[in-house]
Amino acid sequence: MARYRASTNYAAENPNSETEVKENFAPGLDKKDLDFIISMSAKIPQADIAKMYIGNYADLKPKQKRQVYSFIQAQRSKHAKEVFLKELSAVGRKFDQQI
């Protein structure tokens, strides 16, 4: 599991990477959004994602695990939509400035 956490803390390990990421993405994104983008780029198994949010994931029954993961996935998709809309509005503003 340490190998996955290392990939999610990429910006913390490489101080120049955060500025590089900010230059490549919309200016309206905050640190939380950038961390989310970096964590989404890593291929992390479903169980490891759930372990990041829940302390007793191993104690849950299969049905409870599915319910918890569906809740986590819904929250992550909402955040992904927010990031997408911020990037889309930045592209729209940039396009309007060019016209």
C-alpha cells in the first residue's frame, strides 16, 4: 500500500511538480483539486481506495464494502465533475479572450 500513497503524495515529494501542474491546469483549481487530479492518475485497486477512507475496511461484510465503495465513488465523481467544470470554464474564458 505504500507504493500507492507515494504516488498520491507526488506533489509533496517534488516541490516543483505542483507549480508544473498548476501551469498545465486551470488557474481556478486549489490544492485539494490538484491533489485529487494527481491521485486519480494513479491506478489504485478498489480495496486500497476504500482503505484510505475507512479504518476498519477488513471487518466489513461484502455487502457493506459495496455500499461503502459506492458512496466513496459517488463523492469522488462529484469532485471530478467540479474539477472538470472549473477546467472547462477556464478554457472558455481563454477562448473568449482570443476572440
